[in-house]
Amino acid sequence: MASVSGTFVKISVLSSIGVGSWYAGQLCERIKHENKEKDIRAGLFSSYGIKNVPALPIFGTVSAATPLVPADHQGDMGSGLSTKATRISQIMKYGFPGLDNVRSYDNFVLSYDRRNRVAHWVFEHLTKETLKPNDSIDRSKCEFKPDTSIHPFFRADNSDYKGSGYDRGHLAAAGNHKVDQKHIEQTFFLSNIAPQVGVGFNRHSWNRLEKYVRKLTHVYKDVYVCTGPLYLPKKDADGKKYVRYEVIGANHVAVPTHFYKIVVGETDDSKYEMEAFVMPNAPIDENTPLTNFRVPPETVERAAGLLFFDKLSREKLSKINGKSIGWF
């Protein structure tokens, strides 16, 4: 019996050693793999001069949120990556509303909704300097075109809009990017465009709101604006609420029921004021004051599933929609 027991003990010890060695080997391989990935990422950062900057998601964690531009604009990126990353950090200083398919351009940043073929949100940073007119800008040279940084399965095309009855409406307004020809041309990528009712909306009341936001740069030293679509429910004849919206073209580009703009202005003494607007994608009487479309910011956040300016403490806001906040 003693010899049998001894044999079992030896087998148990050998088995334990074997299993332990296997786990140790797996752990070593995993550590080596992780270290290799870190070295690769570090090499990429150093070779392109990219630094970890505030409010910019880390490479490798959110791969979409890298300084990307459409493929046909990537040839001249090399020396400009560091400057571009700095500009992105400036635009997104107070946080990303969401991190779904983020695309960054020279003067604005957006998150693309691949299912609806329209952006979730588009972020801009405006100042008097960035809005200075440039006589060399020629808007007639700008052409609406598909964004080749988006996979063909999820990309909108000009043919989707043809005959639809809708304008190709800008989210980042072309008028906000006249400081550089390349900047204004990038606003014409269809990733920055949404189907908008033309007469009474895109060409009129929505345009009024865009002009109003630009005028705010004479009031604030910095203006941050986030724009996007909404798909809001409506009560039907049966008393139930439904979210219904049209889609256009072969790619089924969604037609939003409403659009929003969330604006934050920073004063010279570092106080902040916020305004939130929601407009229906429909003809609007030109005499309707823009203040009629102000809404509590949290209603837009709930409807859009996004958090706006989440890195800006609400205690720093002195006004929301023109009304002073209690703690000031």
C-alpha cells in the first residue's frame, strides 16, 4: 500500500508541476504580447510626434478617435499631425458627447452614425479670429462628396439626395470655416451633411441660428457649439408614441425629425453661459424668435443619448438659456 500511495503522490506532484508550468508559460506569453503592443504604440506615437492631450481619447483605446481625415486628404498629414492633435484638443476641451465612430478634420470633429448615415454630433470651436473673412476663399470650388473615411456600406452618396426634395444641410456650418479653403471644403463631406427641408428651414430659420452663433464671438472670447440630429417620438392616432422618420436614396439616409445646437460661450473673466436649441425639420415662420426654440439642455441629452460638455462643471455656468443660475 505504501508503494501505491507513493506512486500517487509522485503523479500528483508531476501533474501540478505540469499544469503550473503551462499556466506560467501562458502568462509569460501574454505579458510579452502586451509589452510588444505597448512598444508598437509607443513607436507610433514617437514617430508621428503625437502626444497624449487633454480630452483626446487614447490611441488603442478608442481607435476611431484618432486624428483622421478622409483618404483623399491624407497625403499632407505627416508634419501637421501634432498641430492637428492640438486643434482637436482645443475643440474638444470640455469633453466628447459620445465616442461612436469619431472623425476629426482640420477645424471640426464629428461622431458618425453608420446606421442612419448622418452624424450623431459635430463639434466646433469659434472665435473672432477663426471667423475672420479670407478674400481668397472661393465657396464655388466646394463640392458635396462622399466621405471616403467611412466604410462604403455606411456611406451617404450624392445620389441619395438627388430628387429627394431635401437640401444637403450642413451640421458644421460652411460659414464658420472661411478662414481656410481646405477647412470650408471639408464641411462639404457628406458625413457633415443631413437631409434638411430647404425653404423655411435650411435656407432660412436654421441659417438664422447659424448666424446668431457666429455673432456670439463678439460677446464671448470662445464659443463652443455642438450640432446634431434628433429622431423624436410623436403620438399616433392609436394614442401610442412612435419614432417615425423618412429615409432617402439607395443607402437609406435618415431624415431627422429635429435638429439641435448646444452652445457654450466663455467670457473674458472665465465665466460660462450655455444655450440649447431644438428646431423641427420643417418650414418655420421667419418671424418666429430664436428664443422660442430654447430648451433645457438635459432634454436634448436624454433625447440624443449624449452628454454635452461633461468636463465643464455645471457650477461654472453663470447662465443657461439667458437665465442666471442660482449659485451666482
